[in-house]
Amino acid sequence: EKEHKKIGKLFAESGLDEVLIFLDSSKEKDHLFGEYSNFVYFYNKDAVIDYISKTAKKGDSILVKASNSSKLWEVIEGFEKLLKE
């Protein structure tokens, strides 16, 4: 938990426009990374895909990092499908 807070602070102060965070439940939000204005929290993979598809622009960089248990690769696969359409 302490390390997640450090990572959250680092991302918040990094100058990134947005940090998209996928969590299993809203209960995790407060004690994991903290609340920062450039953080956007998601609790549903389809919502992440939808958000990226509506907000990402050509030239944007998207860094995806997660533990394997979150199956975040499903978000990447979903986004790749949208790019091919």
C-alpha cells in the first residue's frame, strides 16, 4: 500500500496529462494510489477501452502497466480491434 502511494505521487507529479487506473473495486481507490486531478479511475475493462477510443489522438503515447492478475491485456486487445476498424 505504501509503495502504491509513492507510485501514485510520482505519476501525479510527472507531467502526464492523464493516468488511467483500472481497479477491481472502488474500495481500492482511496488506499492504493490516492486522489489526484490527472487520475481517471475505471472498474470495468470495457469502460477503459471506450474512454481511450474516445479521447486518444494520433501521436498520443499510452503506457500500460498492470499485474497479470488484472488481465489488462484484454484492454490492449480491445483497443487494437478498434484501431483496425
